[in-house]
Amino acid sequence: LKARGRSFDGAVIKKLPGRVTIQFERMIKIPKYERYEKRKTKIHARLPDCIKHDVDVGDLISIDETRPISKTIHFVVSKVIKKVEAKE
């Protein structure tokens, strides 16, 4: 799939067949109180077959915007930035 538009980095919180859900935090300014607050954003992304074995829950991945694939999926996983270490 061709990438276009925005790209985000986030941690995988859910892995399903063919897609993942990532979550990341962003800072929003509240003008009334002249302060910032943290907000979390969840985004669904398509998980291509070529990298589906490399992605696990907890990994930090990069996603890029693409054409709408379904009602909720408008992003595709582009690369794995950091793997989570397995607990023994």
C-alpha cells in the first residue's frame, strides 16, 4: 500500500489477524488555564503479511496514512522501531 499524509509512532496495545491497534500520548494546550494536559489516542492500522511475525503487543512501531481500507482502518504499519523484551 502506498503511504501518504501523516505518520505516527506508538505502542501496540492489541494485535488481531490483519490489523493492530496502537496508542500514543499527545499534549493539548488548555488556553483557559494556560496549561497542558496529556491525552491518549488509539489508531487501528493494517498489518501486512510480510511483517506480521515481527510485531507483538508492547512493541513500538511506525504507521503511515494510506487510502481507506475499511471503516476504521486508514493507516498501515511501515516499520518496527523497538521490540519489547520477552519476560522469562
